[in-house]
Amino acid sequence: MREPALIQMLADGRRLHLHDGPIDLIVHADGDTAFVDRAYRAAAVRFVTILHELCGELPVLRARVGHEKPHGAVARSMFAAVTPYCPDRFITPMAAVAGAVAEAVLAAMTQAAELERAYVNNGGDIAIHLAPGRSYTVGMVERPEAVSLFGSVEIPAESAVRGIATSGWRGRSFSLGIADAVTILAKTAAEADAAATMVANEVDLAGHPAIRRVPACEIAPDSDLGDLPVTRAVGLLSPHDIARALDDGSRYAESLCAGRRIHSAALCLQGDVRTVTITDRPGRSPLPPSNTLPQFPSRSLWHA
Amino acid sequence: MAEVFPSDTIRCDACPVLCYIKRGHTGACDRYANLEGQLVRVDPHVLLDRAKSQGTPLVPFLEREGAWDGQLGKDRETFVTAIGAGTTYPDYKPAPFIVSSEVDGVDLVTVVTEGIFSYCGVKLKIDTDRHLGPERNLVRAQGEPVGHVSTAEYGSQMLSLGGVHHLTGGTKSEGRVTCETLLDLCNGKEVALVIDNGASITVAANQPPTVNGQREERMRVGCGSAAIGMFAKQWSGKVDDVVVVDDHITGVLSEHQAGKMLGVRETGIAIRGRRSTPGRYFQVAQPGTGWGGTSITDPLSILKPFKPNIAWPHLRLLMVSTTGEHYAYYELDDSLRPVEKGLPAALQESVARIRENCEPALTTVLFMAGAGGSLRAGVTENPVKLTHSVKQSLTRVTCGGAPAYVWPGGGITLMVDVARMPENAFGYVPTPALVAPIEFTLKKSDYASLGGHMNFVRPLEEVLREKDRQRQFTSLPDNPWPLKPTPGRGGA
């Protein structure tokens, strides 16, 4: 039985909750009350058709990136975000679906009204809007099921970052790697989403006995990952193994930074955290240095 | 699409993604699942309806919707439990539910979350005197070590299962089997366990245990000596001597203080075993699953020949176990050898009385776990303040609405009787660790002062409005109502 999309304000009266099938968005905007209201209406109008648009093209979106291109606006931004990875890595447009959806809803809002700040949080993959002079502070957790912040990031308007995404085997989507969480800051949410998936895949220990993997299709028959082995459990790893896996992931993240595909990455594995950021640009990195525990941020924005 | 999927796969039609979902798995949304071939919504969270008395019927949510006035009335008291509340993914609020309600004019906040406990286990109290295995020996499930035999209690054998070392410190298989064993026991399912150099048992919460294929019906009435004291008067005059066989202390009527007081005559009986005080013997046999928790199958094996200068032909002897389950009646022949006879009617009553005084034997399962740093961080920005608040009894801790005993000392280490929780309250994550519901209830003002996530507090009525995610249960009549804290340590 088809469940209708859900559109409602959360209890705080400030945030909008949009839910349809597997899409679950928390939306917030700051600005003139009339503008916020207009933006929320625009968000809802845009939102109600998104799932249908995507489902119409699911076979292409679930296939390894090739010659056939999808047509819908959201699907095209998914496709564009993953294309840079396809020559040397397995990736499907689904790797960017959450970020692309967040971005599309945010775009509808900013087109409808002038806003001071806004975010669309799609289960941890977040698109943000910042007017000049404004900023967001983002708290980061390493394990989605246990909320404790390992760090926070301030994103000022002058930064190029407008997308944040997190991926890891503990999350809702499958991962080929063993990272508890990889958080990426990038220009767009779709790009951050694709990159988080790819970096999380690279944090890995091939053949390690403490890692249990299962072909994706054994769990979800229609998974875009087919029979690729996805991580289902990771036992306790030695400090040496943790360092080795994080080294591999960091090296890959550094290459993405060097290629300007992402701005920064934070990689978490069993309590250890590494951060990587674009280095050849003047100005302070928006990510805290490795293994420091910064102050708890204001809770303007949480994500997993 | 012409793809063929195995028959245990169903297609979800809750949204246009139309996921194929295999048996035992969820779709892309994590909200719908294939449960035994049926599409079910899997994220209900349990609401406890306060039962005025036993037998209060379950109130379907829809029927009351029209009359709902947003207040907690005397007859519509609802407590949101953590079962199915979900953990904090995708994370946009610190704990899945922080619910405010008003009880007797006091604004209360309940922080509801499903805790992921890697430090957790169960304590099993198995009401039996049968020897299950030497203390400290390993307890195994599916061949994997999952716990050990702990110190015995009065009338009961104790097992300690789980804990962080079996869950994550051993092999992958040990961790998986331990997690599965704990999960099954906590959810009321039957589990088969084997003790090294001991018994094979089958146990389930609040069910009689089965030891080596034999179902245990009753606890012993007391030790053998206690049984002599309790029944001496009923035996006096109807039989010349009574031996109550027990693994701990075997009692003999004619030598026991209770028999002496009643003027029971010496019989010349002689017991193999170590005499403690008159009429009380230790170690009459090896522990086992025979008479009174010993290895005895023939009770005469614990008797030495009667002393010929004291005993007499036709002397009447009753031998009985501490549960009344085993008994035999003998009379001495002319050469003073015991010959088994039918139990005289006059003694049948006393044996029945022993049985009657034995309580039903059960296995009880206490879930024990520590609420660690990250779980507490979902409740407050300063986790130790939550711990202090629990210790000072300002915060009440419940698990699925059942009272939890909080062990004194550091941290929040709690114990809860799984039989008092709604069914299927537990889950697991493949870490492996158990997922258990946990609720913290405290005054709203106290919550603010301990650094609570006040921005995330939602009124009860709003949580109740999300009715498609809810199951309602009538609270168990024995449980105190979670929103009415009684003073006392740990809120139990």
C-alpha cells in the first residue's frame, strides 16, 4: 500500500520534516518569517515529486556509470557527481542520491525566497545555503547509533563548501570498506555524498579475518552493488591495522583534495580519527586537527 | 522485469522504490521489513498504557483520538518506552525521543533511547538443586563459550552469561553466538546450554528449566536438616526414622535436635558422609541430578548397615528428597536389612506436604548492562551529570517501562528482570552488542540543569500523534508506573 509523503513541522515549530519512502529530510531556514514560510512551501512542492522522478529511472541509476545518461534533473546531478570516479572505481549514480535530493530541495527554497541560512539534511547528507557573513557549525559523530561528537566544523559563507556527507558501514547504505564514518566537505552535497562513499570504501583491510562481508544482493536483491561483498561486521582491530586502513583511506582522500573534488575529509575507525584537507590554499582549514577533541558546537546542525 | 527472485523475497509497495526484500531484512528505508514472508512496518515504538488493575484491556489508539485533550488524565496515562524508538540514525536529534508530560502538576521529561550495550550480559537464576556443573566452569551454547557457572544461591544454581569478553574479546563465532544467546534469553526464547563437566540444560525466562532432559518442577523445601525441622512433628509416631536426602545437608530424624525434642528413639542408623552436627551430614554422595541434587539413584547406597545392638526388626524408615519428588519406604527384616514396601497412607500426606511447600522452579533472567558515555551524551551534554542525577534518585531509570535496579558505585550499571518488559524488547547490532530500551525520567527543571537537550523536548501528545509507528501495551500490574517515581536509590 503506497504511503503518502509526509510534510510536517517538527515540534520546535522551526524545522520542516519531509518524508517519502526511503527519503527523510529535515529542513531548516533562517531569515525573514515570510521568506522562510515561502521557502518551506517551495521545499514541499519540490519534494513531493522527487521520489517518482527517481524511481522512473532506477535501472540507469543503479547501473555502473556508462554511456546511458539519465534525464531527470536530480538524476543528472547524481550522474555528474559520480562520473569522475568511474574510470578506475566501481560506482553507480545511487552513491550520490541522498546529497542530490538535498541539493534539489535546497535549490527550490533559495529560488523561492532570499534566506540568511538554510540546510536540507537527508539522513546525514546535507546541502547548505549561507548568505554573506553567515556560517554554520556542524557537529560530527563517528558512530551513527551512538551520538557523541568527536569534532565540529565551522563553515563560513566565504568557504566554497556547500555540501556535507557521511558514509560508513554502520550507516543505512552499504559500504565496501570498514570505516565507522567518513565525513566529507565539498562544493555540493551530491559531490560530498559520492566522495564519502568512495573514501569509506578505501578504508579497508583486504582479507582481514575480523571483517565479515556478504554479497550485497544476498541482503538486498535489487542493490546497485550486485554481488560485491559489503561489510556487515568489523571485529576489534589492532592499532596497527587501524592505522593501516586509515592510511589507505587518507591517501585516497588526499588525492581527491589534490584534484579539487573535495575540500576536506574526516575518517573514523574504531575511535581513531584522521582529517585531510586542501592544503595549498591560504587560510585556516575548517576541520580541526587530527585527534583533537574540540568544544561541543552549538547544535545548529547535527548529522550522523 | 523478468528477474527471478527466490521465494523468500517479497516486493514492498509502500513507496515507488518497490524494494525486493529478503526474509529477515528491511528495505532501503529501514522501515519496512520481510518478517516470515509478510511485509511489516518494523519501527513501532511501544507505548505503555498504565493499567489501573490487572486485566485492563488494551486501548487502540484510534478510538481515543477524538477525545484526546493533550493532557495526561487520570485514566489515560501513557508512557513512551524506548522499544523501537530507534537509535539516533539518521541523526537529527540527540536521543530519538525526549518527551515531556505533566504528572500531578510536575513537568516531567523522559529521554527515550535504545542503548547499544557492548558491556552487557544476563544473570540466570535456575531454581534447582541438581548439580549443573562445578563453579567457574564454562557454559557453552552451540559449542561456543558464552559464560560460566557462578556461586550457587539457596535452592538455585546461578549462571553468568555474556559480558564484553565473550561478546568482543574472543573469536568472531564466540561473539556472534554469545550475542544470539543473550538476545534469545532476553526476548523470552528457549536456549540450550551445556556446562563443561556438567549438565545440558534448556532454559527460558520465567519457565521451568530442563536439566539433562528432565523438566524441573519444584524448588527444594529447604536443606535436608531444615526439612527435618519442618516436618518432625508430622512424622513423629508414624515412622521410626526419616532420612531427608540433600546434596547440601542430609538430615536424619532420630539424631536431629528436632527428633530428640520429640523423644524419637535412637534407631542405630548409620550414614555414609561427613557428620556436621548430630543428624546433619555433608557430602553423602557426589552432586548430580538424582535424589535431592545428589548423584544418588538408589537411596540405600548412602546407608551403612544398621547397628545391631540398637536397631530392631520391622523398624520403619522413610527416605525422601528435599523436593518430595523422590521417596522410598523400608522396613527392616529379621537380619536388620531394609526391605522396600509401599508408602503407608499415614506418610503419604507428609511427602505430599514437602512437595506442596516447594515453590515452582523457574529460570529467571536478569539483564545487566552499563549505560556508557555515548548513550548518556544523547541525554545530556554533560554525561556525568546524568550519572549523578540517577544516583541521587532524581532520575528514574526504566527499561521498556520495567523498573531497573541501578548498582551503587560508579557509572550506571543496571539490572532488570526481562520478564517484566514487553515482549521482543531487545535487538542487536552486529558489533556484536545488544540493543535494549532505556528511559530516563526526571523533572523538566532537573533536566535543564543537567545540560539536557531542551530544544529537542517534544510534548507527549505530539509523539502520540505518530500513531503508525506505535504499539500500545498495558503496563504489567506488578511494575510501578514509570512516571511516578518512588523515593529510593536508583529509582527501582
